[in-house]
Amino acid sequence: MFGYLVYDLTAETYLVNPTRIPSTSSSKVAYYPQWNTDPIVMDPAHDVRVCFFPVDNVANFPTFKVDRVSLSQVPADESAAKTIYAYPYKLSPLNQDGLNDSTTVAYTLPAAQTVTVSVYSYVDQATVRTLTSSAQQSGPQSIVWDGKDDNGQFVANGLYMVKVIAGTTDLLRTNVEVIQGVSITVPISSVHEDIPKGIFYEAGEIPYRVSDAQTYLEATFSDISNMGADTVFLANWHAKPANIYQETLLQAEANGLKIVGLPDSYSLFNETLYNDENAMYAQINAMINPVRTSNALYGYYLYDEPANDLRLADNLKDMKRILETIDPSRPVLMTYVGLDRVPLHYEVERPQVLSIDPYGVGEGSEIGDQAYL
């Protein structure tokens, strides 16, 4: 379909060699796939370019559009080569609000041995808390630190180090930071009395130019309104210019429709924000500020069809609670694609509105048979 590369102009060397994306890696439909490169090491003083190039397949793929290029930094003490990790590496235990109140330290031992896992002050190396001192088997281990010292008191904000020690030998270490967390309010019921008659809509289809988007949305939203629907659930409403989000809301209001959507929600899903609730709060606030005053905005569509993943569910819970704090007047929705995913996500996230998109075949029914849903 196309090719890409990452090139260090200063050093005149490839960081990612020219790579072609084969057409077999994605269906030939109006779809928006993503590709990730292997980790690279960049010199911040160098001029680095991400480049895209066409391939000799114009008959099948005459054009392509790159929506976004994103770069995620891996902290130096969380490299892939390490066998110890703290997640989250920033915790805010003092407020006990359910957002990053503790951290889980996961590590791998090469052999069975007796180890001590302790937390130290980064400044003076004083022992703050001994988490365990026990015989452990080889392989993966984990332990939780709740941000308290050996006297059961919460530690001061600052940088700490977790060490795994065998005898007098430091086997593994990683850094964690205790921070002042964001202030989260108790969610109030923001569910409206009416039941939306909604249409799930692929928002990636909305054009990128305002004039094109206006024409497209006028026709599309008019059709949806004439069908008798009153709400449009915008999946994949991301990677658009800011004025396209405004135009979407304006056209929805002109056609008497409400919107459930969250501009650029995919930008929330990265390790930096997962580990730093203050950064997550700032990102969400910046995302919704331009749209939250619209009368057409019914609620926030946080995630479409999340997998059965406990860590993802926990991250969604944090995002949901931050959204409810910033804008308590609107519900936060996620759509669960299968009935098997509802118990895990509902237990963790406690959404005020439960949206399920079950595929009958996926639930074991014949095509067209909805009896058991």
C-alpha cells in the first residue's frame, strides 16, 4: 500500500529501514489501521525525519493518507531489557481516590533464592519500607506498595527506589515517584430520563476539509434523522482538524441530533498518561474544552469494543472518573462488543450507561438468530 522510514539526517543513518506495508495486512475498505515500529534510540540534538513513500501498486491503492504519527517515550529505567517494572511508576496514595493509589512491582528472578524487596528514599538511600523478605521461586514475581512506610504512614511526595536484594547483592532496582494526585469528585448520575434511539456511526468517514465535511454531514445527519434516530454514537472520531469536530456538532444540532463522542480519544492510550494522572487530567481537559459547551453533545464515547484486559479496564476507569470530574453533566460510555466482556469491565469501571454491541454469531448463535442475546 505504501512505505515508511525513519531517518537521522544528522548522522545520515536509518533508525527504521525503508519498510513496505503489504496490502494483505489490511482489508481494502475505508478503514484506519495502525502500525508500530520497533523501539528506536534518538539523539535529541539530531534532526530526525519520518517519511512515507508510494509503492508501485497504483491500480489498487492510488492514494493514502497518514492521519497521525505519534512518538511515545520509554523512560530510561523502564527499558525493554529490564526484568523489573513498577506500574504505575507515579502513584498518589494520599488521597485514596482509586486513581493510582498503589503501584505493583513486577520482577523476574533467574533462580530460586531468598530475596528482600524494599523501598528506599532516592535522596538519602534510607530504607522506607520492607515489602517482603522471603524465599521465592525462579520466574515472575510481583508485590504491591501502597505508598506507606514501615510505620503505616504515607510517605512524602518525591522519588523512591525499589530494590530486590539477595544477601548483600542488589539484583534489580526501579524508580517510582509519589506525587500529588488530581482531585476526583464522586460521580453523580448524569443519565438523562430519555432513552437514546441511536445509530453507531464510523466517524472516520467524515472528510478532513470543512467544506467537504459540511456537505457530507448535512446529507448524512439528515438521513439519520429521517430514520427516526435522535442520537449518533461516533466511533473513531479522531485524527481530525479541530474545526471538523465543531462542524460535526453544528450539523448534528441543525438536524436535531445528539452526539456521543470524544475527539481524539485514541491519544489517551499511551504509557505516559497511564502512569501520570496529572498529565491524563490535563490531556482530557484540553480535549473536551472546545466541545463541552455544545448543546448537541449528549455524552462522551470513551472506547469502542475494549478487549477483556484488566489493565485496560483499570485505565478506562481512571479516564472515566476524570471525565466525570471535569464534566459531571454528561455520561461516559464504552461499548462492549461481546457479552463475555461485560462482567470484567462493569465491575471495574461501573459505567452509568451500559452499551453492548453483541454479535450474534460471536455469542454462538446462527446468522440472523438473536434469540439468545
